[in-house]
Amino acid sequence: MNKFSSVILAVVFTVLVSLSTFAQPAAQVKIGLINTGAFGDEKSGITKYISAVKKINADFASVQTELETMNNRLTALSKEIQAFQDQAAKGTVPIEKNAAQAKVDEAEKLQRDIKFKSEDAKARYEKRQQVDLGPVTDDIGKGIDEFAKKNGYGAIFDVSKLAENGILLFLADGADVTKEFVTFYNARTATVAPPK
């Protein structure tokens, strides 16, 4: 998030806190904090979100394995090229220049292939996140709205974003309602029948 957005977020947060402080006791705004970074926690996160992330990761596992294999081969080639260079520097053992050049050519080609496959995989992964996780995060947003209304919150902030930008200076006990929201959301989605 850029600095301008951080400043705007800080101003909005300060205004809301100020309004709740100066308002009459009957009209105080109840503020809660939710840590969206905890949604992906395997043990205590949002089931629907975790499932979507796991599915995407499983679909890209073969690409990840291929890239790891290619990187391992590149590392091995780098060691072989270094051995050729060490032999040439010592001058005690003649090196086969064609073999050395073939290793260099293979390494350069492999570097280009790794770069292309990595960029391609990253673009496809990001698109899949938008397609598969977008609806889930939209639904989580609706769930936060329902949770806030049901529990009388006038504002709910993302504690991870506030902390990330250095805006969160103090967190009182009970202000973080992440666990309560995750429980609410998981129960809410469990009662909704999956589409056929």
C-alpha cells in the first residue's frame, strides 16, 4: 500500500476513534478488529478460503515441481561450469572447450526457460486466484458485514493492514474479534447448501 493510502487510512481511523470518543455514551461506535491474515491458518482459519487455496496450489504443484527440477539442473550446470573454469585457471589439465561451451549454452537456455516458465506460472496463478479466490473473498466481505451488523459494530478494521502500515499502536483485550468472526463465518457457510 502506498504512503498516501496509509495516510488516508490513518486519518479515517483517527476520525472514527475521535467520533466514538466525543459522541454521547448512548451513541458510541463499537469498533472491532479482524486479522484477515489469519483466514488461511490451517487449524483456525476459514474453511472455504483454505480449501480454495489448497485447490489452486494442488493444480500448480506440477509446475512447481518442474521449476524446482529445472533450478536443480541449473545449479548442477553451474558447478560443472565452475569446475571447467577452475581447471582452465590451473592450466594443469586441458579442458574440452566444446564441452565447456555446450554446458554454458545449456545453462543460458535453461535460465531463459526458467524465467519464461516462472513468469507464465505466476500470471496464470494470479488469474486463478482472482477466479477462484475472488468469489470467496467477496463472500467473506459479506460475512464481515453480516457479523458487524449482528454484533452491533459500527466499524471493523483489518488489524493486519493496520499493523503492516504502523498505524496500530495499541490493541485492547477483546478488540480483536477474528476468532469469533471465523467461527461465525464457518458456521454460516456450513449451513448454506452447495450449488448443484
